[in-house]
Amino acid sequence: MASKPILIIANSPTSSARAAEALTIRSRGKLVDYWALTKPEINFLIAVATFTGFYLASPTQFQTFPYMLLLHTLLGTLLVASGTGTLNQYVERRLDARMRRTARRPLAAGRIRPASALWFGIALSTAGAAYLAVAVNALASMLALLTLVTYLFLYTPLKRKTPLCTAVGAFPGAMPPLIGWAAASGRLSFESWELYAALYLWQFPHFMAIAWMYREDYDRAGYLVLPHDEHRIRFVTLQTRFPLLALVAVSLVPTLLGEAGPLYLVGALLLNGGFLYYGTQFVMNRSSVAARRLLFASIIYLPSLFMMMILLRR
């Protein structure tokens, strides 16, 4: 009687490779999601502002410039900023899910569990504050923690209560140059507050452009970043035009105090002229196209102004 053949079932090399590839893709996607939680596009501007404060407060000679201290400052500041961005998305995850602009964020879309994001944000913030305290100094660490607390516990809830939230949120938003300055010198001077004032005022036209472009989204989610009544247009006009005019004056202070020469003056006037032009077009037309152009102009303006302060200082 013939024996029956024995069947051996095993995973083929092809199926194993596909499983490994699928696991790699999922892991890579998870890393991308956690990276998105940190708001890297905002962290770039934070790094630029922190570097500017640090550089202007430091000796400029190549031999004496504290490169390692700068590295410690940027790393600690970005850790705290990343933790703050993560915790902000944790708090606003349900509202983000209602907005087209933010519905695809990892928490809003459900790709990351809220508890995981919460602990990730706490870990980043704690590590960053501790790193600044140990590797830099206590003042820089305290300023970073103050930024986190005011952003999360003042600005974030106020976005659902009053359009004046922008004025409050601009306080922690303008803190990075102070952190950099404190890291380099151990104190805050008048010059550091010049940088703070410039960044504070810059945030108004920058955010008004965003708020106008996504006003329907914000209304749908229950945010009150703009008035819901007939005062909306007047509010946007005031919050764009007057900070822009004040920013022109603040940006010229380095020349008036002898900290920068005529070349900086010319560059600052040209840069402010362009920013004012797009701000004026926005308040006159109040279109999404004008708002997008103002937003782009704001993103160009800030790094350019800080770069001129660095390169053209006396």
C-alpha cells in the first residue's frame, strides 16, 4: 500500500520579506507621526530665534565663541519646544479633529494613543528643562519652563474664550531669543528685550493671516481666535496694521543705538517695506490669497531680520 505524501508547511521567503517590509513601513510611519507631534516647522523658527539671542549676547571671536554651549542651548530649548507642541496637540486633539487643516494630525486622526502622546510630551519637556538647567544655566531653564506653562495653561484655553488670545500667546511665543540670550550671558539686558519685542509684534500679522485663511475651520471647531460678529474685519485690521507699524520702529532700534550701521538700516527698511506692503494688501482685500501672501512674507521676514542683526552688527 503506497504511503501518503507528507506536506510541510513553511513560510516562504517571499512572505517573510513582505511581513518584514510591512513592519518596517509601520515603524517608519509611527516615527513620522511622533516627529509630527513636535511641530518641526515651528521648531525651525524657534531655533533661529534662540540662536540669534545667543549669538548677539556672545563674544564674536572665533576662538572664544562658546560653540558647545550653543549646542546645549539649542538642544535643550528644542526638547522643551517639542514637548510643548506635543502637549498642545494632546489638549486640542478633539478640536483638531473638527478642522480640515489639522484633522490629519497623528492624535486627531487616531494614529497615536492619547496616553502615549501625553507621556511623550512630558518626557520631552522634562528632559529639556533638566538639560538646560544642568548643561546651560538655571535662568535659561526657567524661561523655557515659563514658556511651556504660559503657552499650555494660558494661551491654549483662551483660544476658545476670547480673540485677545493672540496678545497673550505672543508672550510665550517671543521667549526663544531671551532663552538664547540668558544661556550665553546668564542675564537679560535691554538688547535682549529688543529681540523679544520684535518677535512679539511679528506674531500678530503672522497669526492674523493664518486665522483668516482658516477662519471657517476655527469657527467649526469652536475656537474664538477671531470675533464672530461684525467686529471681525475691524479686529483683523487693527491686529495686523498696528503691530506691523510698531515692528518697523522696533527693528530700527539697533541703528538708533549704534548697534548696527547704515547697511543694516537700508536692509531693515527694505524688509519692513515688503512686509508692510503685503500686510496692507491683506487688510484692504481680506482674501485668502492676500492672507497666504502675508503668511509667506512673515516667514521670510523674521529669519531675514535676525540674520541681518547677526551679520551687520557692530
